Amino acid sequence: GAGVSQSPRYKVAKRGQDVALRCDPISGHVSLFWYQQALGQGPEFLTYFQNEAQLDKSGLPSDRFFAERPEGSVSTLKIQRTQQEDSAVYLCASSSPGIGSYNEQFFGPGTRLTVL
Amino acid sequence: TQLLEQSPQFLSIQEGENLTVYCNSSSVFSSLQWYRQEPGEGPVLLVTVVTGGEVKKLKRLTFQFGDARKDSSLHITAAQPGDTGLYLCAAGTGGFKTIFGAGTRLFVKA
């Protein structure tokens, strides 16, 4: 398919475990965003990449959260020593330069993380 | 802090009714997007509004951007069960960050 894909779709972790969430953006999309969506809420911005450069990480809630996009395509969001408050849906979105100026983003289906 | 406030938070209506949902802020935005999100899926872009006072129509959906570019509304005519979902407004903050409202959860009963 030509859309944004995310894996895994569901992840259950025990408190204290590390997790890695993967995002495959639309081919050729320069911009990539990560969001956290709590139940019943809108997405909350976590971080932004332009190609391989992480230009904004102001939304990452703690130093346990780390994101990378080493080759400017696939991105990984890593959460170390997971806590129960990390339970949420993690959404990835990508955007191309032409429409990015209007902030129009294409979202993946999300990864639902549950920390027990 | 820039915020987008959406109202109502929840709306349950009968098929065929009309409805309007709102997205308000004290900040001025250069553009604003509306998305619809269904359970288990990511948000899907419906429209972008750019010019103050702009009105855009997408079949039975009418979007309006306020003259001062601080607020927006979404009007749905003759709602159908397929319109059920979470409606989100979003805007860029001038940098790379995007903010979203908390959404209006719409349920249309057949």
C-alpha cells in the first residue's frame, strides 16, 4: 500500500521494559511527525523530523523517549523503562514539502501501547 | 500557550439531522485543518482552510474559517451513520509543532 504504516499495531509491555515502535512513511515524504494520543483526547505532538534531522523534540515527555530516522525514511520511537502513564496510542504522520507548508499530514493507523 | 478548544465534546444525533461543531482559539493561525478519526485508525485529512472568512464545501460538509483566522466551524447537513467519528481540528504553531484540539465525538444513529 502507499500509505503510512506502523508496527506493531498493538504492544503490551510490563512496567520497566523498553519498547520500539516503527513507522514507515509515504515514500518521498520529507517530513515525519510522532504524536501520542491518550484515550478520548486529540493527538499530542512529540517530535518532528525533516529527512534525517530531528528539528523539534519539544513534545517528548521525558528523557525516556527517544526517536530516530537515520536514513531519512523509516523512523523508530523508543521508550525506555516504560511506565503506566506511557499507555496510549502512538501515531506517526508524514508530509511532503509541497503540501507541508499547509501542515497537511497523512497518518498511520497507530500503535496502541499498554503498559501493565 | 496556543490551544485549540473544540465544542461540543460529544454529540449524538439522529440520521438526517444537521449539526455544527466548533474549533476556537485566542491565537491567529495561517492555516487550519480538519481531520476525521475512526476507532483503531489514524486521523484522515478532510480539508485545509487558509484565508480568513473562507468557506469550503465537501459534499454535505461545510467548513468555515473565521475572519480573524482564530476559529473555525464544521457544519454537516443531513448527517448519516457513516459520518460517525472523532472530528479534530489542527493548526501549525509557526514552527514545526502541530497542535490538535481534543475533538468532537459524533455519533449518528440510524
